[in-house]
Amino acid sequence: MTVRIGLEQYTVLAKHGYYEFEHEQDQPFVFTVWATLVDDKVENNLNRTLNYADIQIAIDQVMLESEQPIALIEEMAARVIHRIKSNELVGEIHVRIEKPNAPLPHPGGLPVIEVLWSRS
């Protein structure tokens, strides 16, 4: 049995991006995060798993408490992973970030990155 804990479609409004004008007003970043536990011994105990609230808190810390704007969404994902992987029960983390208002040369498409981290 594999145990995965997730938080899907969590939208955070923040001032991040590569371009200076992206730091002037909030824009949406949509997070989907899945974490796989190293084993399936949850034992009906919150201390033996990853609380999905901790995923939300990690995202909030990265997005809302950053001292400077984060230029790349790849870096956002890495920072979220860094916080979640401190839970020794987590063996793998998958982070997807969508940036629906990203500046593109013309309309169309949904900018997205995905990062997969594994303890092994």
C-alpha cells in the first residue's frame, strides 16, 4: 500500500516573477502538492503522517513571507519541497505550480512547472 497526502488547486496571491512589473501587484499562483510517505504505517495517528495543513503552511511561508520576490516558479517549488521534506516520514514530493497570468507573447496556454523530489 502507498500512502499519499495532497493539497490540490491551492491559490495564493503574491508579488513574484522574473520581471520587475510582476512585483507591483498580486497575481495568482496555483499549487498542487502531493507527498508520498516512506511507509504505510499511519496507525490512525497524525504524528505518523503528513498533515495536509502543513503543506498549505509551507506554501504560505514561501509565497507570503519571502523577503524578496522569487523570480522563477521552479525556485518556489524547491523552497516548498525544502520545508516539507523536513518531515522524515515523507519519501517523495511532487509540486505543480500554475501561473495563469504569466506574461506570454500572445494569449493562450497555461504556464506550469512540475518538480519531483525523492528522498532516495
